Amino acid sequence: MKIFGDWDRFCIVTQLDADYCGVWLNGTLFFRISGNNIGDPQEDNSLRDAYYILDSIVYRKQSRINKTIFQMDYKNIFKIIDEAIYRDGEDIFKYIDESIFPSDFSICVNVQSMLRCRVYSVSDGEKTKVVYQKEYSSEIVGVTFCDDLVEHSLTEVLGYLENTHKIEVDKENT
């Protein structure tokens, strides 16, 4: 099991299966936020797919900086983002530039283990708020981090998956 981040605060956990099928990188992936597992640690995923999704999430890091949305309480942050992504909510467009999409705030890695979870992140440039809803729950939970733990964890796991995938592609090409 590989842990990217701080187990007690925020981390992304991955583990390749014993037979991970080469470039498919079959294994597990879930988040752990303030002691809560977000996603199913038992669900098998293609970590190759997670790699491509994470690449997009890390690339959109600057889009998650929004001081106005950051000042909102956790439930309103979740609501304004979630309604814009999954319903016809337009309130968020009062606060974001036209080049930013509501989905840019999502840091959920949409692989099988996390499909029923929603995880959003917004930063004021120094601190980061993470708001989430676990599967089968209506409760909205939020946590504020006074450092770059979230972005650092996302970047670290991306680097690990990128390198692991490259090694497997190189094996197939030789």
C-alpha cells in the first residue's frame, strides 16, 4: 500500500494488485480525509485510468483558487459547485471567470471505487478547503488545511502512477 499525504489529515491511498495486468495497473485507490475513507478500499480499479484523470485534476490546480468561494461555509461551497456540475445551478458563475469550469473544483478521481463520492477543493492561495459527501450519505463534511497538503498529495500520486505506467509501457515495447 502506498500512501501519498498524511494518513490522519489527507492522503490518497493506492495499491497495485498482485496481478495488475501490466499497463492497466489494476489496483485500489481511495482518499482518506480526517480519518474517513472516501471511496471503497476493496473496489478494483484501473490505476491507468486514475493516472489520466489525475493529470487533468493537477493541471487545473490554479482554477481551484477562488478567494470568494473559499470564504463560504462548507455546505455552501459544496452546494454551489455540486449544483453547477450535476444540476442547472448557475450561482457559481457569479464567482468564476468564464475560462473556469465548475468541474475544475472536483478532485474526485472518477474510477470505480469513487464513482458514488463527491470531493471538491477550493483554495485562497494559502489554505485549502476540501468538502465532500461520502457514498450513500447526505452529510456534507468539510476540512480546512493550512498548507498545500492536498495539491502536494495529488501531484505525488500522479508522479507515481505516471512513472509506473511508463515502466509498464516500456516493458511492452521491448
